[in-house]
Amino acid sequence: MVNENSAQIDVIGSQVHISSLSQAVTEIMQQVTKKQGSYVCLANVHMCMEAIDDRVFAAVLQQAKLVLADGRPIFWAQRLLGASLAQQVRGLDLVLTLCRQMQDAGLRLGIYGGQDDTLVTQLKVALLQQFPDLNIVYAYAPPFRPLTPAEDEVQIAAIQTADVDILLVGLGCPKQEYWMATHQPHLSTVMVGVGAAFDFIAGRKVHAPRVLQLFGLEWLFRLMTEPRRLSGRYLKHNPRFILRFGVQYFRSMISRLSGK
């Protein structure tokens, strides 16, 4: 059986924290008070399979302060493996709850990522409509090309000068996770890799209907809305995830039945 006091469970090789939205927010807010560089990853099938395919990326996930079950299949996997207290922590829900808490606590928010300056502007407007007193002290949409060392140093200095408490990083997986791991030693902020949350908040992408979310079919809705961009990813990762988790679950059942 799973020892839920360990707070983590292995899902096809990635250690995913057994958590809930409220627990995750509490842990992040506690981390803010330490003024140390750290980062939070939101795990879905894509991320777990990237960790299978790339050992360097797997190490990046291992170094994260929190790896949360963003995708419903990851949450289901945790439950099937015996983590009865596990809950799904959707990235969008986490971002909005953090913003509410930050507004109430007077904390300083930073934004790094997005497709362009227009998206970042739309994101700021949308956030301030929901949280009028939210203190957004830094926002930057990097170009698609890698920053030069000099350009990167400018942004690191800007984040530090703005005294950002929580930095939302929206570069897409695995780019955002690599960015957070690389910059952790140079920043004293808590970074949260938020994936597509920027687009949803800014209104550029539409949410999947709630019923599809509950049945774990949000990926299918996204595939229908962005087939050219996402078809290759889902065809590559989803079948392999099901196969690998099926083997893991079968072995866990054998272990439970044998009393090990």
C-alpha cells in the first residue's frame, strides 16, 4: 500500500506529489516566505513521457519543489496506485487561486512567457479584472529564439529588482521546466510552470466542457481545436503512457496480493 505520509507516488517513473489545490497553494505560499529559488511543475501525460524519453528532463522534475497532478490521467493513476487522498490540481485553478491569495497578502506577481507582448497585455488585463488589487510587478514575453547571455542577465536582474514573490512561467513543456531549473540558482522567487494557462486566462483558448474534464477527455477537446499542433504529441505519448501505466498497475496489484 502507498504510504501517503511520504507525500509522493511514482507514476511511470515520475514522483508526483499527493496533494490538493488547497495544500499546493499553502505549500507554495510557505515557500515564498523563504526567499529561495524553487519551482513547481504541473504534470500531465506529456510531461511524464518526456521524463521517460529524456533523463536530463527527468532530473529536472526530481529537483522541483512540487510536481502536481495537473492532468486527470495522472490523478487517476495516483488513485489506482493507492493514493486515496490524491486530488487533481489543474494549472488554471492553481494560478487563479494563487492570484487571489497574493492579492489578499499583498504579494508581488511576475509573468514570464506567452507567445507575444499582446498576450501578456491581455493576460494582465484579464487578471486585474478578476483581482483588481493584484500587484503585477514584472511581465516579459521572450522571443522564440534563445536569449543571449546578456539579455538573460537583464531579465534576471529585472525579476530580482522587482522583488517578485511568485513568477508564473508559461513557455510550454519541457521548455518552461528547463528554464526554471536553469534559473533557480539565480532567483529568489517561487516559479510555477503553468503551460497553457496564460492562453486560457487571456481568452485565446477555450476551456473544455466540464463533463469532458471529469472524464479525462480534455486532451480530446484540445486535439479537436488544435489538431495540427497537438496530434503528433498525443499520438506519440498517450498510447505509450497507457501501456507503461498498465504494466505498472499490474505489478502493483501483484505486489499487493502477495503482501509485499
